[in-house]
Amino acid sequence: MRILPQRSYYYILIGLLLGLTGCGKHQIKPKLVSGKLDLTSYHFEKSGLVQLNGEWEFYWQNFYVLEDFQKTSPQLSGLIEVPQSWNSFKYQPPKTKGRKPSSKQMMGTAIGGKGYATYRCMISLPHKNMRLALKIPPISTAYKLYVGKQLMSSTGGIGKSKQAEVPDHYPSIIELTNHSHQLELILQVSNHHHTKGGIRYPLRLGLKSQISQHQKGINIITFFLIGSILIMALHHIGIYWTRRKSDSTLYFGLICLASVFRLLIIDEYFIKDFYYFSWATTLRLEYLTMNAAVIPMVLMLNKLFPKEISKWFVNTLAVIFSLLTVLVLLLPPELFAQTLPISQIVILLGGLYTFVRVIQSVLRQREGALLYMIGYTFFLISIINDVLYNQDVINTGNFFAVGVFAFIFFQALLLARRFSKAFQRAERFSSELNYTNRNLERLVEVRTKDLKESNTKLNEYLVELDAINEKLMELDRFKQQMMGMIVHDLKNPLNSIIGLSSQQQDPRFFENIHQSGQRMYHLVMNILDVQKFEESKMQLQIKDVLLEEIVNEAVQQTNYVIQEKQHQVILHLLPDTVIKADREISTRVLINLLTNAAKYTPYGGQIDIFVEDESAFYKVLVKDSGVGIPKEQLEKIFDKFHQVTQKKLGRTRSTGLGLTFCKLAIEAQEGTIGVSSERNKGATFWFTIPKGKLTSLDAQNDTPHEGRLDKPTILQTLSDREKDLLFPVIQKIAGLEIYQTSKIKEALMMLKDSDSERIQYWINEIEDTLFAHNEQRLQALLNIIDR
């Protein structure tokens, strides 16, 4: 039974935490006035410790001891407020005789952080021979403390220059006995390494037992906090290690771990009790724990409240504090200490932004948002206090430990609440599981029925899937057909471009058009022929041909590429080499290999073509002097659409079909193709082709060429009327080049109304010839009638 509303528990917890801060009577403590503190009527036993706050005598750029004050009267630079850095102290230099001081000198100028000085105060005590103790805070960055004539304490080594100073930074406690009612304290302080110098934290004077008790209290509270937070850190990191599903658990563990290190290296510097670090290392660790802890903090907020804490905010803060962390690691103390205001400003602005967002999450009733807001409020207040305290705006002290403890305390409550809900869910699931076990048979029957229905639906889906798959295959076939049609439509205007460019009188104006047309034409033919080879529709015209003619024709057709880069092509041919091959296809293979060699050969390079005799085959080798092909690319070089890595070779991209066409064409002629290459030594592409017979070639030269029309036979079959119809068309086409496809087809339109089968056959032959780009066959078709 719930006795109090849920929110009442939150109010009780807040009251308890506020109670920890203490609500005792406020007693006005005595302060130093003009370098003097009157404690003659002060009761240490009743009133406790005294902070030596107030106006101290200040002697800038001088180190004085008691003898100096006894022998002479050193000129006072002014009265300085303690605790506070001396950076803002305005010093007026001594007047020089005969020189009138400027208005700026009369007002005084801020002395800054670097320098050295002497602090002095006189304390009047109620009794003699009191067993006193003085707690000295960390002083930037070296000091010596004299009580009267006696040197009682020192940290580091004071100096008048950076080279002479040895910086150090930790608190200490000294015990002393006053032999008179007057106690004179002289503090020599130097700072040449930190941005802020002087006594920034209060000195505390009291009875020896009081100081001891005070220090014990600090030790107990600090180590209680360190132990508690360390356990929380290990607990959360352990949870994440065993169950890596909640990143917020890891981030919270890292925050706790950073807080533990920070508590060890601020205020009391307990880290020195475990291991002595130099002043620079200690300061570096202090800045690192501040900057690095912000990153897991914002990451955890984003995980807990992703709709309120945006990703850009998290990324921005992560980048800023990562850079600040790097600067702290790399720069010397006097430089990275200047980044403190940046860190503090960003932390304040980021803290206020996240506080507003957390309030929004509370209003939206996000799970655990109220508990998180309470803890975060304490933490944010402590951060704001510490920033203002370190900037000498307020004089309260560091409350980081209290803020962190409050934050972690409420996080622990939040975690316990989530665990409680998880246990409740587990109990509910257990109850449901027991119910399920008791009703298992009925549930099995119901589930079996559901499975049968699901199986029926699945079969229906399979039928639908088969129908869809069939449609997809049909679409793929349509795609292939469309590809063929597109390529055919692309080829015809390319022929026209090439024809137009070759007819012009000014070759310099049309040279680029002609070369581009030739390249695009070979590209289109590669696409068409690869498709034909893959579909087994390529009809080869195998016969005996001279290899030398094929090589010369390929060199001639690639001359525009070779001349463009001023390559030198050297032929190493064998005499009377006859091969059994398709002349046009083999020529195209060599064109592709020569184009490829020219592309990857540097300007002014050399390309060699070799022919070697290998038993029943001739081996043709095309060697370039380019950069070569990487080993890992050699096996895939002939694959469809494969390209050698462009970033490595720095060449323009291509379709990757040229070498695929070469492989298919050579293997279709019962040959083989390959490549060898060494890095920076060029590449050699080779292929083998069956040998032909020279006598067979001679016989072919004596008989009509295959594919050439038998003129007497055609003349015998054509009627006079048909010859009359063909004659003007042949006359018109004879004046055109094979590239002028559109004009040739325009001439053929004159015969569209003819119903003669012979004329229609002749038209089809002309169109096939244009498609194959066969000039020899075109001339044969035009010579069927004497002109």
C-alpha cells in the first residue's frame, strides 16, 4: 500500500541533500584589514577555525624577509584581497624625480599572472604559547612561508624568472607555537608558469587539534565520495561488459571514472599520496579530466533523451572537447592553461542548453526524466559555482565533489527504479509463462490451426511469386531487346557524323568530329558483337587471310589515336603468314588491342606488334610501354565491364567491353588470348589464331570473293525494267561514302514501291552491308549494272 504520493519521495530526497550542505548559524568571522587581523577576543574552541581572508600587504616584484622590514621600510605596492589571484591587482610604479607620471601610471595597471611578490600580515592572538596549526592551500606556483624569522614551509622553488623557478602545487599543514601575542606571516610567492598567480584559496588558522579534525573530515568525505563513485564506475562498466546493449551504461561508468580521477587531483591533491607527479603533469591531468568527461556526458544524454538532445549538438561538443583534449596533451602548461576560459564557457552554455532540454523531457513525461533532472540540477549548479570561483567572481570554494555525488546518487536511484521495473516485467512474464504451460494443449491446437492457415497463404504467395518472377524475366528479355534497338539507332547517326567529317575540305576543323565518331563506332560495334557472341548469334566468315593485311588495316584505323599521342608502332612480322579467321572480326580484335595499348602508353611511347610461329597456330603479341597492370587485376581483365583501377592508373573510364569482345572473338575462332605484365614495365596482350594455307589464299584470289555477288548471274536474272529502276539509284549511291547512311537510305526509298522480289533482295543486301560497314561488298552490289 502506498502511503505517500510518488513525488513526495523526491521532495524528501532533495531535503536530505540540502541538509548535507549545512544550515547552522551564520557567524561573522574576523577579516584582515590593512594587513592586520585582531584575534585578541576570539575563542578558537567555540568559534572554530579562522580563514585569513581580507587585505594583505603586497610588495610586487620583491622578495622580503623579516630583517628587511626591521632595517628599512620597504615601499608598499598596495593592499591585495586574499583569496584572489593577483592578475587584476593594479600596481602604480614608484614616482621618478623630475618626471610627471602619466594618467595611466597614476591609475595603475593590472600586473597580470606572471611575476613574483611578497605577502605580509600581522595577527594579534589572545594568548601566548598556543599550540596552533596553519593549513596552507595550493599557491601558484611556488612559495616560501616565514613565521617571523623562521622558514616554516615551502613548495617548489621560488624565482625571479621562469628559469629560476621550480613550480609545484599542493597543500600543506604546519604546526607552530606563538611566543608572543603577535604573529607575523611573510609569504614569498612566484609564478612564471601558470596564467594566474598568487594566493587563490584561503589559508586557515586554528588550534592544532582543530586543524587535524578539519583535515580528517575532508579526507573522510573525499575518500567516501571517491570510493562510492569508483564502485559505481566499475559496476556500470561491468554491466556493459556483460551485456553490451545499453551504451548509456558505459558512458555513465566513464563519467564516474573521470570524476574519481578529478577528485584525486584537485583541492587536496590526494594523487600525490599514491604517486608523485610533477606540477605540469598534475595540471595536465586536471584539465584532461575536465575536458574528456564532457564527451561521455553528452553521449549519455543523447542516448537517454534522443528526441530532446539532438545529434548535431552532441557531435559539436564532442569535436570541441576532443580538440581541447588534444591541445592539453600537446601544448606546454602556460599555453594549454589559456584554453580554460573556452572550456568553461562551452561547458556553461552546453549545460544550460541540456538543462532546458531535460526540462522538456520532464514535461513530456519521459521515463526517469524527473530523477535525472534533479541530479543534473545539483551537478550544473556545482559546475557554475566552480567556474565562477576559479574566475575570481565569487569566493565560495569548489563544490564539484558535492555536485558529482548528487548527480550519481540520483542516477543510482534511476538505475534502481529501472531494475525494479525489469524485475516486475520478469515476474509478469513468468506468470504468463506459467499460464501458457497450463494451457499448452489448447494453445498448440490454436497455433496448429494458425500454422495451417499461414501455410495456405504461403502457397498462395509462392504462386504469386512465380508469376512475378516470370514477369521479371520477361522484362529482362525486353531490356535486352531494347538495348539492341538503342545500339542500332545510335550506330546510324554515328555513321553519318563520320561521313560528313571525312568530306570536309578543312581537316583541322572536322578532325575531332571524325575521331570521336570512329571511337563511338567501335564502342557500338563492341556492344553489339559481345551481345551476339553471348547469344550465339554471331555468324563468322572463316577463310584464309594474310595476317600482314589485317595488322596493317588495324594500324591504319587506329592511326588517329597513335598520332594524337605521337606513339611509334614497330611491326615484327613473319613473311607469308596466313591464318584461318574472320577478316573483319580479327581486324577489330587488333584495333581494340592497339587502342588499349595507346591509351595506357605515355606520350611519345613505343608499341610493338610481334608474330611468332607456334606449331599449328600463329601467336600475335601487342606490347605497350605503359605503367603495367596490377597483379590482382590480371585474372579479371577480360571480364565483362571490368576496368583496371582508375585511381592507380589515372586513365579515363571506358565501358570495359573491348577486351571482353576480344576474348569472345578469339575463342570463337578456336584461339586463345592472354596478358602478361610487370609493374612500370608495360603490358603484353597476346592471342593465338589457327594457321591457314597459302595455296588456298591464291585460289581465293583467282575465284570470286565470298560475299561478292556473281555479276553475270545477277545480270541474267534482272529484267530490263528492273535494271531501269535500279540504274538511277545505283548512280546516286555510287557518289556517296558508306558512312553517309541516311543519304543512302534516302536513295533506297526511290524503290519502296517496287514489287520485284529481286529488287527487294538487293535492298536488303545493301542494308546488311551498311550494318556490317563492309565497303568491298557495297561496291560489289553497286557493280551489278554497268554504269
